[in-house]
Amino acid sequence: MSQAIVVKDISRTYASGETKVTALNRMSVTVEQGTFVCIMGTSGSGKSTLLNIIGGLDRFDSGSIIVAGGRWFPMSPNFFQLHTF
């Protein structure tokens, strides 16, 4: 089977005032084409952050993502200010 999604060493940190919150810390996962995946974890463990990053809705600080053979790049923090849809 071929790899549909490859997430390697993804990290994402949010600023909450003066505090930094690490949502994902060097997280890696590979999903083979044709498989079903269930993402489970406690509240605040980064499930939604991971899915938002894979879906292109959120940026990531470091690491790499390949979806269907195409590489995702981290968006700049002001991506939506720079682009009109």
C-alpha cells in the first residue's frame, strides 16, 4: 500500500499571554492509503490541532507533512491577511 498521509516531527506551540502552550511536540504518524484511522486522546492532547494542520487550516512550527504525495509547508502567521479568497 502507498502512504496517503505522512506526518513527521510536527510541532505546534501557541502563545497564551506570556505562557507558551505546546499542542504538538515532534509528533509523527503515517497513514496508508485505504485505511481508517481513529485519533483518540484526552482533552487538550492536540487531536484537533493535528487534524487542522493536516487539513491546511492551521500552521505548524516545524516538521513536515506529505498528503497524497504533495508536501505541506508551514503558513506564515499572517497568511490570511496576505491572501484574499
